[in-house]
Amino acid sequence: MVEFTFFEYLCISFINPIIQNLMRRLSITLVALALLQSGVMFAQKNAEKGEEYRRSSLCTYLIDEGEMPKIDTIKQAFLDAPIPIKYNDHNVCERIFSVNLEGLTDEHRKAFEAHMAQSGETNKPKKKKGGFGAALGGLGKDLLNEAAGGKSVLVDDKSKQDIEIATYNYLLEQKIAKALFDKWFIDGNGQFTDALMRERGLFDASALDLQTAQSSLGGMEILATEGEELVKNTFVVVSRFRYMSKDEVIAEGQSYVATAGALTGNSEAAGALNALGGLGAKAALGEGYYVTITSYLYQLIWNDEVKAKLYELWDNKAQYDTADFFELKYIGSERARAGVRAGMFTKKTEEELIRIATINATDAVLAKLEKKYETFRTKTPIVITENGEITAHIGTKEDLKGGDKFEVLERIIDKKTGLETHQRVGTIKVAKGKIWNNIYMASDDENATTDSNGLTATVFEGNAKSFRNGMLIRQLD
């Protein structure tokens, strides 16, 4: 039997736990400070030599609404399709779920309203000046814009707001925000880790970043911690898909206008726009079927307060699992569609064509969400070619049109505070006739490396001498 002196017993019983607790708190503090300091140091170095590409992380879900035409094919296409390359794949949990509209209560609606008020975000369109004529004119324009590949009007008998509330409630009840944090910071053994943050920090680094980091003491450590800034750009997109004929698309558009007319008391004007819009849409849509999509966008909340709470609970898994600082912020919604390109010139089966349309509809709605909500807009690196052309690997999939304007951004670090901003150093615009057709399966040749015009990137007009390779561009309103 081992015997202890009174002093040894005192150390074991009282002093040791205190010292261990202090050491644990000190180590957590040192981790936080090291991440902050190393991130600032590397950011300052990086600001001097150019930009690197920071990808947003994306988690996607599909709402299962039961018996709908071709829904099984659409589901499988959704599950099989990879996350677009400009996003990191951050999928968690089961990706297809049903919403309970009948189970919605006043408490659910009040909770959603409180969330919207607290977040300061809204997806409701701003009221237009000019009364009914101006407001309804916009609706008619949506229908007439079919000829230009404009918006698809998606309306059905389910309340749009009820879908929003039910989706928000599902994400809340299933603790999806915590699952997103778990993917960032918890490994397969249930231990805290920053491995994914480091991995994505390194993946996003340019070749010059890696070469510089590998040649300096502790450089790879500094580079890896840069991934911390990626956490705040974690998004969830929940989508509803439908398979519709041309006539159904047009009928829903006409129903939308008629409903607006009834609400404003001017059904006669609505009827006129209804007929006019229907004629324009029929001429533009042509024959065939469409995969339509409505998507709801959420963002993971990551700020100094959340970061401090995470560091405080680092290595305390029990308290972490019962914490309540995990939260998603609802941003808003958008609609899009893609045609099922059947015909005598393709040997693809109907299932293959629906799969392609599902992927293209998803790409289209993500592009619209980016245009509508600045927080979701991705920054894309520019590449200046040997002959002085400004290019970027975005194109028709991102709904680019000739003359679209982009700002060119340079990363600036405040040396006193270490805070990062992106400063505009110029603007460029899309060159007409030089937009890269990067739509998925734009041709039947799956091995094609260029589009039909020989382009591998979109060309922009601007003064290339004012910019550097790797600077980022972001579309302007």
C-alpha cells in the first residue's frame, strides 16, 4: 500500500486540480492567440503579394413533397451531383427531408418572425413606387422576360411563407447548425480538431503561398490557420424541385399575375398582362418539360462572440454538446428552372436528361442567390493571360451577360488591428461575345475542354496593367 505525507496528500487533493484547470485554460488561451496572431502575420504577408481564393462552404438539402412526377429521378440526381467546384462540400446528415406544414403552430410562426427581426434580414421585395401599375408591371416583365432566359415564376397552392417557416423549424429541431460546427471542429473520434479548417486553408492557397510557406520556419502552420476565416462563409441551401410542362410553367405565371390583380383590386389590368405574358412565354419556352427549383438560403453565424464561446469550451465536449450558441441565419429565397432538352439529336434517356436539367437548375438558382444577396456572392480570382486578357472561370452558368460589371478587389490588412477588408482597386465588365459556356453538359461531348466558341474562361474588358493575377472579382448590382 502506497502511503503519502500530509503535504503530498494536500497537493494531490487540492492543488493539482487547480493547477490542471489553470493549465487547461492557459492552453486554450494560447491556442486562440496563436490562431489570431498567425492569421494576421500571414495575412499581412499575403496582402503584399496578391490574393488567394477563399471558397465558401455549402450544405444542400432537398424537400421531399411526396408524389410528384419524376421526383425519384430528381432526388437521385440531387444526391449524385457534386457540390459546384467553387464551394467546399460541407454536407451533413440526411440530405432529403419532409416538412410538416399541417403541424405549424402560432408559436412556430412567432419564432420565425422573431428570428427575422433579430437577424435584420428579409426576403420580401421592396415596395415599388407608382402603385399597382408599377408593381404589376414587374410581374408582367417576369413573364415577358422568358424570351431572354429570365426568371421562372414558381407558384403553387402551398403558402410560400409556410414553407419558409417549416424549413426553418426543421433545421432548428434537427440542430443542423451544431452539425455544421461538428464537421468543422469535431473529428471521427469525438475529439476537438482544427484539421478541416487547416486542410481548407491549405487547399485554398495558391502555389506561391505553398512555396513561400514551405521555405520558412513554421510557415505551414501559419498557412493552415488561415482557414479560420472560411468558417463564417458556411451556407445552407434548402431546395424544392418540381417537374413541369411548358403549359404548367405558363399557367403558374398567369395565376401569379391574376392573384396580384385580385389582391390590388385591379383584375382587369391583371388579365391584360396575363394574356400578354402568356403569349410571350409560349413563344419563348417552346415545347418540352422543365425542372423548376425554389431555394432557401441560410448562413452559419460565426462572429467574435461565437468564436470566444467555442474556444472557452475547447476540449470540453460535454459542455460543447449542451451549448446553445449554434445558429443559422435565414437570408432569403430565389427561383430558377432548366429545360429537359429532349429531341432527335440526343441519344440520352429521359432520366439522363432530367438529371442534367436538375443540375443546371441548381446552378442557376445558386447564381441568382448570389446576385440577389451580397453576403452569398463568391469572389472569383482573375487570370491575366500572356496576351494581356483579363479572364475568370465563370460564365453562362453564373448567368453572365455582356456588359455585366465587376469590382476588382485587393485584400488590405490594418496593421494596428489586424482586421481584414477588401478594397476596390478598379472595375471590369464582361466582354460581349466572349462569355464561356460552362453550363453542365452544354454539348453531348463529355470530354470537351472548350465550348463551341473555343473559350475556356470568360473574357473581361479593363486595364490589365492595373491588376495582378489572383486578385478577386465580385459582381456589382
